[in-house]
Amino acid sequence: MTWTEGGIDHQARTDLPSARILVVDDHAPNLLTLEATLGDLGEVVKAHSGEEALLHLLREDFALILLDVQMPGLDGFETARLIKERERSRFIPIIFLTARSRDASHVFRGYAQGAVDYVLKPFAPEILRSKVSVFVELFLKEEQLKRQEALLRRREREALERESAYRYRLLGDAMPLCVFAASPDGRLRYGNRAWTELSGLPAEAVEDLWRSEVVHAEDQSSVHAAWCHSVSTGQPFEVQFRLLRHSDLAYRWHLGRAVPERNERGRITGWIITATDIDDQKRAEEELARASAAKDAFMAAASHELRTPLAAAKMQVQLAKRKFGHELTDGPRRAFEGLDRQVDRMTKLVSDLLDVSRLLTGRLSLEVEEFDLVPLLRTSCERLQALSTDHRLRLEAPARLPMRGDPGRIEQVVTNLVSNAIRYSPHGGPVELRVWAEDGQVALRVRDHGIGIPSEKLALIFERFGQAHGARYGGLGLGLTISQGIIEQHGGRIWAESRGVEGEGSTFHVRLPVQSRLS
């Protein structure tokens, strides 16, 4: 049944919250009268003072305030002023009730404090109900409009979300990699077309993906553990695993990645997961690793096999020189000397190959002892200077520099660095070797003024067979690889600096702990 009083459609407002009416009067009988008169128009809330009224306004919203003017403490005018100063309550209509004065100045004061009406006591109930019902109706209609606006905004948002989800699915289906959507707690809800084509399953059949037979049995536990960790911590997910392709029942390697979706407050609202097929890349890497392992094995075996004939050749040359040296003319003598140098060169190359093989297999051993680095450097420089009279080797070192390490391997590093400095200074010139103690470390620097190293090659020179200038200057490109391995086994580091400018050369830096970590 629909009935109307004072312009209010009561059936229309049954789905709305009831309007609250705040009545303020210091006389309890007046409050009871107002409650009886207005009770069917809304929820009547009673206050016995201005202070109590203000407390109600802190907690609740009201459609209307009926305010007695004459009250002890805060009177009606002061209470109204405080109500209007507060942002939340400043627009609530106020009807003043008074029995004291009908003077125009008194009435105008009430309107000046924001009153919408001024009712004199005693009042006619019908007239008061009529006045109140107008404001209640306005309040309810405003509330209805607010609800309708909120409903409209919610429906618009839901429509946008549906459209966004539809576009997301279209985008996901267009991508060549598997794409999944998951809820904030990690439950997978959807897989794109690439997933359905790979697995032969529906888009929604992904909820228990990590434990299903679609994921290789050997990968399930690690993938599931990684996924649970990401969901619990909110950190990105990246794992390699195998997925079953239903067309040929072959497992193919995929790289799985996931990132969380967050709202404006940073809370996770979902996850986006991708699985990219990397099977061809994975197999190529495995084949390359096998080829590299086979090459390393061949290099080690060949190096071992070459040492015996080289040692025999070296011995035969030495025997021949001792036996026939005094009888040889200049030509044969030079031939023997050249042969001796080439055997030494081949022996050095084979030793380098063996050292690289030991580094790769972790079998490069160190014979650690305490020694003074300075005499070792002087001996190395004297030997290298005798081999190259075109270059001036300058050693700058303290009187003593005791350390602990493998002196033979440290000498090998110094020889490699100084030999390289000489080799890449084709027109002679100074090569500087400086060593000093710094912050509990041994600092060593080798600098030349040769052709330098191109900047794009600096990152490659410590790799196996890495040569900054190709094979023009000889060598296999293993010396720096071996040097780096030796230094790192001592717990140190080595690096190079060069601008690649002719005449400025290169500088190699070494840092070693005074006490080897193998001590």
C-alpha cells in the first residue's frame, strides 16, 4: 500500500535509511511531545542540552535539527553557530523553537545563525509536522539520489572492468606465449589460447597446474614451492620447468615469470603469469655445453700427450748442443737455438692448455708458503729484461713485502702481465711494474705505453682465447685467463684499464690478500 503525508511517498522510501531528526530541549516533557508528534516521520533523537546535541552530531548525520533557543549553558543561538562552523554539519537545516519572544530582532538573530525556520511555542502539531516533513522529504530524496549515483558509478565501474577483462583476454589470446591470471592467494583462474593449444585443456583448467601432469613430475615440487614463496612474500616469480605438449606428448622447457598486480594502496589484487617456450634455446645451450666439455676434455688429453714428445725433443736438442756445440758453425748453431726456442714456446703453450684445463675442472692446486714478494719480482724482471733489450723494465717496490701464497703461481701471473706489456709495445719503450702494500692487501700494477686495448675488448680479454688484437702478436689468448684464475684462487682480483689509444698503452691492476685465504 502506498500512502502520502506531507509529500512523502512512504513506500518509495522503505528501501532507504530512515531520516534522523535531532530535537534539542532542556525540558523533558517538550522532548516527549516532539517525539510523539514527529515519530512517524523518522527516527527522533533527543538531546537535553546544546553540549549533548554537539556530541550526537560528532557521531551521526541528521536530516533536520529542532533547536530550543532558551537553554542553560549553550543556548540555541550559540549551539547553532557551532553546528554551522563544522563542515560535516553546516548544511543540516535548523528550525528554532522558542516561547519567549516574538520580537522581530529576536527572530532575525535566529535566521542569522543559519536557521531555516522559526517556530513559536506553543506550536500546532499539524503545522510543525508539515514543516518537518518537507525537510525529511528533501533529505530522503537527496539520499536516494546519492544511492542512485553510487549505483550508477558501481555499474559503470563493473562495465569497465568487464570490458577490461574482455580486452585482456583478447590480448592474452593474441600472445604466442602462455599467459595465466591468478587471484591474490595464488589460485590460477584462467589460461590464454596458447595455453589451451599447448595443453589441450580448457582455459579454466589451470587451478592445480603446478601439481598436474602437465608439469613434468621432476619439476612439480620445486615449481610449487617457488610459487608458494612468491605468493606469501609478494616477490616476483621466475622458474624454468617443463610443460607437456599434448599434440606429441613431448615435454618442452618453459621460463615461467609472474608479477603481482597492485592497487593504489599497494595491496596485491592478482597475479599475471607467463610461460615462454625456451626448449630450443635450452637444447642449444646443452649441446654447446656438451661440445665445450668435449673440447675441454680433448684439450686436456692432447696437452698431456704433447708433453712427452716435447720433453724428449727438448732433451735431444740439449744433448746435441752439448755434444756438438763446439763443432757447429754459425748456421747450424742458429738453427739449434731457433729449435730450442720453438720447443720452449710449444712447451709454454702446452703448459697453458693444461692450466686452463685444471682451472675448468677445479684441479689447479696452489702450494702455499710464506715468502717475500720483492726478490721474486726482481728476478722475474731481470729474466724478462734479458729476453727483450728493446724495452726498459722499471720496478718500483719497497724493501720487503712478505706475504703468503704460491710464489710459483704469483711469478707466473707477473710473467704473463709483463710479457703482454712487452708484446703489445712493438716499438719498445718503458714497461713499469709497481708493487706496494695497501689496506692489508698487496697492490700490483703493470703499465705499458703500447697500442692499448680497445674499450669494447676490455670485457673479453680474460676469457679463454680472448685476444684484443687477434693473433697478430702471437699467443693463444690463455695467459690472462690463467692469471685471473690464479689470482681469484688466492682470494684476490685482477682488472685492466685502457682507452685504446696508441701510445697510452694499458694498465693491469692486481689486488691480493697478504694472507692467502688458503692459509
